[in-house]
Amino acid sequence: SSIPLIVINTGTHEIFIPFLNTINIGLLYTLVFIPIGIIGATSAYNFLAGFNGLETGQGIIILTFLSFIAYITNSAWLSLIGICMVVALFAFLMFNKYPAKVFPGDILTYAIGALIAIMAIMGNFEKIAIFVFSLYILEVILKLRGRLKKQSFVKPNKDGSLEMPYDKIYSLTHLSLFILKKFKNKVYEKDIIYFIFIFQIIICLLSLVIFSGGLF
């Protein structure tokens, strides 16, 4: 999916580096940053998965927010593309929410991750998208901590409540369970999913405040 963006030479070639002002990186952006962005987003989005409705719900939250950003930055056509995916995800969520009857698989997660990166690049709001994507960046860091050998899944009890699968935290789902266990005796799958959704919404709203206020 990065090849068409490279061919049309989309996006801005200027990046802002704190204390160094804005610099033009020319074809380095097209030939290096675009492929890295597409591949990185698709792979990272696929890391945080395996819970009923998690991938779909996260896609709805992030793409709805980025569609709004695209609209207010005069890229209504890009906003329309994002909303089309959001509508499709809502339809899929009816069958993917807990308890799920169908599961997305890599095909959907790769598509969502790629669309997030494409919208950010073509809409020239990469900084906002990276900030919004911070949960997935954290997920990659945690997965690397486990040398990419640890799973996001947790250990279920007979009553449906969940326990930590490892002694250490190797995924955002583990971190969510660890935090929730501080406040609840029994934590269920839906609790973890909604906890991540809430954090994602907070990050989206926070990014809007930060970037609209010119704080970054």
C-alpha cells in the first residue's frame, strides 16, 4: 500500500525538529519515511489484538477521530474515506463484540493500520496520528521486552474472570489487567476492552488539545 503513495510523491517533505526548526528532507520522506510509516502502522496495529471487539472498536475510535481531523484540515474527501471504514467496522462490530461470533484476523487489522497511516500521510497530520497511535507504540515496546515471544492473551478462570499470564507485563492487555486488579477483585474480558477504549479516547482528546493549542 506504500507504493502508490511513493509514486504520487504525496505528503509534505518538511519535518519539524525541536530546536532545529523545519527542515526539508526531500525524497528521503518519500522513499524511506512513507514505507516505514505504512509497514510500522500495519504491524503495530496487529500486535494489540485477540480480545472480542478490541481491534474493531479501536479502529472505530481512531478512524473517527482522524476523519474529524481530516475534515477540519480541509481534506473532506479523506474524511469520507475514513468514515466509510468506520461504518463498515460498526457493522462488523455487531458480530465481533463480546461474546464474538466472528473474528477479524490479520486481513482487517492490516487494513485498519494501513488506512490510519495513509490518512495521516495524505492529510499531512502525521504528528497527530503518531500521538493517537501511542498505545500501539507502547504495545510494540512491551512486545519487544518479551522478544516478540509473549502473547497478549491472559489466563482465564472457570468463572470467566482473568489472571495475569506472566510474572511481568508484555502487552497493553496485561498492563490493563494489572491496573484493574488494583481496583476490582475480579476482572473480565469486557473490563479490559473498555479500559483500553477509554484510554484511547482520552489520548485522542488530549492530542486535539495539544496540537490545536500549538503546544507541539
